[in-house]
Amino acid sequence: TTLFRSKVEGRLELARVAAARILDEIELSPALNWPTDNDPLPPDPEAAAAQLRTVWRIPPGPLLDLATYVEAAGGVVLRTRFGGDRVDAAFHQPRRDTTRWMLLNTEADDAARVRTTLAHELGHAILHHYDAFNVPDEDVREKQAYLFALALLLPADEFTRDLQRVGFLWRDFLLLREKWGVSAAAMTRRARNLGLISPHRYTGLNIDRRQAGHWAWEPGDVIAEHPTTFHDVVGLLREHGHTDDTFATVAGLPYERLADLLPDEFE
């Protein structure tokens, strides 16, 4: 596991550095503000998610294009081949780098899970990067990031109204999967967190989920996240004469390696 993690981290850093060098060819201007340590969001995940929706002017209801908002605020959401499907996404912000990097695994095929993981990594970026000397331990960080993700993607008032309209059976949660772009399993967790169902009912829903054969897979389409910043920059540079060799030179990698790490743009 340690070896696999080190391998993935090495690939992600190579991809990030290569992409950063290519992005440096174009000047980008954020349209939204990213919360800063001078004006941070509340430390509570629920409150932070609600306030971020306000700061980024996200309309009420389902948030089906999270990557668009992250990139509008100056982050980069980069689709990268991780070298395996055990990790869906990762957050990187190296020291002295003002760019927040959200890397999505091109080998992950569950769009609902990838969207939740992107929101989870955004939670880390929002909640855990201000004070390096006062960061919660890993278990607390992970719990906070997951609570943030569910609160951001499933805002309490609108989600509660939907559940009260359709019901609280496993099939009812599945009905809402496509609308919210979140797995039914994550929605049951959110319902428990909000006190809409009891812990006993939550356990029962997990039993129903397993009996239905939906433990590792759920029916119902979800629109995948489609980040555009890197794609658009590469397209613009190609229009202005960048060739495969030019990109390899700028990135500092052989083109074959660049295509392996960033297959959407270079394969």
C-alpha cells in the first residue's frame, strides 16, 4: 500500500508540474474569490459549505458542475491517469504555490463517487490549509472533509424537501441519484447526519442496499465532472502553433510520458 501510494504521488506530482508549465504559457484571471486566511470560512464543515455556496453564488439545489466553480475561483481541476483505480481524486497545494490543484483520476468510472471525492478534496482545501501548526489529525480531517462534501452537494433544506416528497426507502434514494449527482449511499449518510432517519434506519438501508446488489455499483446515470481550464489552454496553444514536441519541451517530459499522465489532451 505504501509503495502504491508513493507511486501515485510521484505520478501526480509529475502531472501537476507538467500542467503548471503549460498553463504558465497563458495568463488566467479568476472570476470568483477563493476564501483566504484573512477572510476564512467557518471551521464547521456544514457552515463552511453553506457559506461557500453564498460566496461563489451557487444557486440553490443540485450542484452538477463543481469543477466549473473551482476553476472560476482560480483552482485547476486536472484529469490525470493515477496508474490504478483505488484513488478517485487528490488535492495538492505545494508551498509557495497559490494555485489549488484538484486532480481527478481518469481511470475512475463512477461519476457520482468522483464528484463526491472532488467535493471532499475541496473540503480539505477550504478547511485545512490556513494554519499548518493547528491542523486536526488525519481521522478528524477526513471526517470534516466528508461532512463538507455532503453539505456542499446536498444542501440541507432542498435535500430534505426532496426526501420528504419521494420517501425514505432505498429505492427512493436511488430516484434522487441522477438529480443530485450523488450516490444513493452518500445520500443515506447525509439523511442520517441531518437526523432525517435514525441510526437504526440507516443500518436497515445499508442492508437493503446490499440485498439489492448495489454495494459496489448503483443504477442510474450521473453527469461526470468536465473541467475545462487545462483543456481550453491546450486547445488555444495548439491553435497558436504548439506541436506535440512543443508541449513536451514546455512540460519537460517526453511526449509519451506526457500522454501517459494526461491522456485526455495528449493521447
